[in-house]
Amino acid sequence: MSALQAPQQLLDLTKIKWFRKRLLTWHPRNTRSFPWRDSKSPYEILIAEMLLQATSATKVIAVYKTFIERYRSVFSLATAEQNDIERIIRPLGLPNRAHAILNVARLVVDLHAGEIPCEKDELLKLPRVGEYTAGAVLSFGYGVRVGIPDTNVIRLIQRFFNLENPRKSHRGSPSRSIRLAAAKVVPTRNSGGFNYAMLDFGALICTSLHPKCKQCPLSTKCETYMRQNNPR
Ligand code: SF4
């Protein structure tokens, strides 16, 4: 039998509740602060996520503030000059991003009367909006209970629940079943806050190369940690 479980076996609600409680206890003292986290505007969340793609959050902080002050709504952005957007986001070193952002703003105005879509399928039709960005807009902007299939989140739940990722695509995105597992652990109340907690935990504790298992508040029930420290 495989040492890993298929995500469908993620049925232990008691364990899920314990996982949620521990994360939400850990998070208030360990929250990473970013200006876009102060916002619940779907527009501002979408802009932040588009700026964050393929660059570091540190670089995005200053650019984001300038961007939102210059373009306070999707309507002002849709009528912007691409050159102006390029000038603002130049520090990110992403030459094609301005065109994509402008394109998204114009589509939202033309097709959605200026409302950022609140349905995942519609969000995914927008250029450069993938599963993660759509999930972030829904979770942080609209308060919808959805999973955020971010690399940090996927890694955390794979390790904690000992899940395999059998159909990881060639583009590196998680399999559908892993995305379902990521959604299942999200509570009904404060789902956005919980997703931020998972993002921060994956970035600060359950890191890719050197997870801080010795100081991890989840270690007593972490399947990967227990397997590695109690080999049969
Ligand atoms: Fe991650 Fe280690 Fe904590 Fe398990 S014990 S969740 S592997 S940091």
C-alpha cells in the first residue's frame, strides 16, 4: 500500500477541525502584513494578485500603493494609457503585465458593467487569471468559502494530511483532487482569514526546503512529521 493517501480519503473531520484551530491560534501573532490585505475590494484584490504573479511581494508593495492611488476603480483603469501603467509597474520588471492588466480592466467594463465577476468560471475567462487568482478574488474580495491552490497551501496540506498529488499537470498546477482537498479544509466562518493563515504558515513554517518542524504547532498530528520521526 502506498505511504500516501489519496485526497478522497481526507474525511477525518476531527483532524480537519484540529488543523483549523491550531492554524487560527498561530496566525494572529504571525500574520504577514501587506497593503492589499487591508482591502476587501475585489478590484484591488485582483490588481494585487495580477501584480504578484512571477514577482516578489516585497517588490509589489510600493507599486501596488501607487497603482491603486492612480487607478481607484476599474473604470479609471480601463481608460488608462498603457504607457502610464507601464511606467508605474516598471520596478517589477514585467514588461507585458501592463497590457494584460489593461486588457482585463476593459473586459470587466465591457462584459461585466465594471463589476469584477463573483463566479469562478467568469473569472477564469479573464486573461492571466488562473485558479489561484480566481480563488483569491472570491475568498478575500467576496468572502466565498473556496480553497486557494497556492504552492504554499498545497504543500502544507499534502504534508499534514499525507496526501498524494497523482495528476499534477505538466504546468505544475495541482491536481483537481488536491484542489478539492484544499477547499475542504477551509471553514465556513472567516474563510478568507483562514486562507491567509494557510498562506502565511506555508511561507513561514512549512517551507519548501527546510520546514521548521521542531517549532511547528501542527507537528503532533502531522502525518509527514510522524512518519519521518517514527519510521516503522
Ligand atoms: Fe510542515 Fe513539518 Fe509542520 Fe508537518 S510538522 S506541517 S511538515 S512544518
